[in-house]
Amino acid sequence: MSQAEDAPTFPSRRDFLKTSTAAAVATGFARVPGAWAAGSDTIRVGVIGCGGRGTGAATNVLNAAPGVKIVAMGDAFKDRLEASKAQLLKDPKHAAMIDVPAERSFVGLDAFEKVIATDADYIILATPPGFRPEHLKAAVAAGKNIFTEKPLAVDGPGIRSVLETYEQAKAKNLAIVGGTQRRHGKGYIETMKRVHDGALGELQAARAYWNQGALWNKPRQAEWSDLEWQMRNWLYFTWLSGDHIVEQHIHNLDVVNWAMNAHPVKALGLGGRQVRTGPEWGHIFDHFTIDYEYPSGAHMLSMCRQIAGTEGRVAEDLQGTLGSCATSQDAKRYVITGKNAWRLDPEEVGLDPYVQEHVDLIASIRKGEPLNELKMVAESTLTAIMGRMSAYTGQSVTWEQALGSQQALVPPSSQLAWGPMPVPPVAEPGKTELV
């Protein structure tokens, strides 16, 4: 994932508000109470989850706008907290924007509660996704604006919790952006404008891909408990990540949902564990292929893979009655062919979307027009979950079945402790039950 290396030259606050992006300006929301009306326009950021993505998101928000300060940080592990803080302080442009003394540096499974309890008004949630519903609920209850990484949950009960939190956030006029940064990239915004204006005609089919090689793995240390080992290798445990179709492929599924202006009504898929078969890889699959059906009758072929030495592709394709479309954030490719042919010059893609999503969120807060993407990202998360459910069981899964599922993968936080935690068996299609 890309991260900005250098902070841009910041405009004045007046210019910043004038030039807030189309994604923020085009969305109409009720005005929020003036969180900064009491005298300070500073965005006070609290970071929950200090791994690679949390550190990246903290860097992104510092590059997004003037008047931003990181004032609190928390992680389950002290070494990650300290490493993240040191990494942020390496950049001399950011040193003055970081004020995280020992009394606002929190370690442990309850670190999220302590960060939320500070005077931070902009919370970054970047822990493993299994914790996201609880952390979202707590941050909204405390009246915080939120940047949350995707996905938003790993199971049906988690999604139901997030949808309840969405309604509470709306009632409080809170701003929430959800880590699907393609929604904030100029290439995708310009492409989707044309798709929704009919450049492709009626959409008939789509393809979505996230095929790549292997990812990192941290060898287990003798002093680690089961829980610590799983959390330090969270990608490989469904209760923490949702499996890679949920944690990673959600980006491409979200693009197709955006294009279709809908979520799928049914999924039928397959997948397995072909190469990553050892216990060090937890119990997730290493490949999935899902057929999704949309309300219009259009279908999407979804494919994702994490296998070393295989051909990579991260992209989306759309087919309509008047033409086709190809998009890829990595390749900076945004092309429509057919009757309404169009192409975006790769040099015109604009600001890094990982920064742009924070630009849009901050602009919406300061303008009193809060973005709230929680429901949209929850639907894309459930799209991925229903595909996983189908592949794990070998059964077709409807939207209602996925949303109403009673299978709660994440233990209540009150039951988590640094001790034993058995690894569930690898799912077997035809044997694993649909719950």
C-alpha cells in the first residue's frame, strides 16, 4: 500500500476549504455542532493500532491538512507503539505535529478505551478488523469523528453492530471515512461519474481481482501466548482478519458495488488452502473465486489469491451494452472503450488517495458537512463476508443469510486474555456448516 513520503506545501486554511475535493463537496449532509467553535481549529488525532497501516494512516493525516496534531496513541503491544512513534518522529516536517507523551501512550487490550478517553477529536482505527465493531461503537458513543480502516467487521453480528453505530453517528452528526481509498481517488471518481452517466449503457457483468504473491509472517516466539501469536499474525486468523477476501479484496468488491449502485443479492463461490498449508499460516484460505449476482441480474466474477510465484493483478473490469471499462489503482489505469471512449492520463490522477481520504474527511468536519461512509463500507464488507461464507461451506449464500448469520467469530473483549486460544479447523466445503 502506498504512503506519502513527503508532506505537500500546505495552502492557507481559506484556500484549503475552497479546494476541498469533489468527494466531500458533492455530498450533502446536515451541519455538525462546531467542535472547533470554542477557539481551536486544531484536529487532535488519536491513533488506535500502531502497526504498518496505523503508522501509514497517521503519516497520511499529517500530510492531509494544516492544523493537525497527533496527541494520543495506543496498541496492544508496547514495541509496536514505540516503533510507530519513532517512525513518525523521523520526519522533521512532522516532529512538531506529534505530541504523545508517556501519559497519552497506551498499551494493552484496553488501549482503545484510553485513547478514546483523551481529548482527541479525530480517531484513527487501525487494529485488526475483528475489533472494529467494538472500537467504532466506543468512539461514536464518545462523540469522536473517525477514520477507520476497512473492513469494518468479520462476521454478520459485527456488521449488524456497525449498522447500529452508523445510525448513532448520523444522529450525532459525526464524520466517518472508511478506508476504501479508491472512493477518494480522482481516477475512480472521474470513471464512476461516466459509468453512472451511462457511458457503458446498462451494466451486464463485472470482474474484480486481487491476485498477488505471499505476505509477511512472523515466526512464533517461545514467550508468546496463543493470543499474542495470533494477534501478531492477524492476517491468518478469520476472527481477526475475516480472511484475505474480506481484509484485502474488499477494495475491488467495493468498486463494483459503487459501479452497480447496489450490493449483491447472492454469492456462490469456491476456495481453498493449496500452498499455505502449515500451521504458521493459521487457518485461512489462500485463494477464492466467487460469482456474485446483483439485483439487476448482472454478475461479477471475483478472484483473489495470495500465493508466491503467481501472476499478480489488482483491478476491476466492467462490461455494459455500450462499452467496457478497466480500472486499476496500482497501474493508474482508468479507461472506457466503446461508443463513449475515454481515458484518464496517468499524470492526472491527483493526490495520493491514502492522503486524499483524510483531506476529504477533515474538509467535511471543518465545513460542518460531515461525511459518513459507514453504511457504504459495511455493505462492501458484507459483500466479502458472504463470498467467504459460500467458499467455506460450498453453499450459495444470500445477502439476508449473511446479514442475519448468528456465527460470531470474535470473542467478547471481556473474555480475551494473554493465554490459550485454540485455532479453529480449516474450513472444508461440503462439511463446514452454514450458520
